[in-house]
Amino acid sequence: MCSILPLKEKKLMEVKLGELPSWILMRNFTPSGIVGAFQRGYDRYYNKYINVRKGSISGVNMVLAAYVVFSYCISYKELKHERRRKYH
């Protein structure tokens, strides 16, 4: 039998679609709450991909791929302007 958790303590994957707006409003959006969320995310990433016994380069590759995509999105306006165009 599953225990009934308060909405605030549920994880995102456990929240039903109808409960999503109220669940989002219960989150901590103060600067310290946002910093804490990034810290928890970094800790999860580090423990899952970097701090392992038989590690590989996949954890570092994900960070590099995210950096490449992010920098492409930032410089897209300039790259779009410099495309080769047909002049006729």
C-alpha cells in the first residue's frame, strides 16, 4: 500500500498533471532556494557521472555538448546574418 505524501514533498515525476500548477507554486523561488536547487542538481550529476568507480568520458562529454549547444544558441543571430546568400 502506498503512503499518501503531502503535495509539497512529492517529486516532479510523482505529481499528477492537475496538481502541477499548485506544486510549482509551492517551490522555493527565493535566491537561496534557487541556489540550493542548482547545488542539488550539480551534486546529483557529479555523483552519477563523475564520482564513479569505473568512470568514462561520457560525463564530461555531456557538459561539453551542453556548452556547444548553448553557445550556438547565443551566437545564432550573428551566424544567421553571415550565411551565404544568393545574389541575383
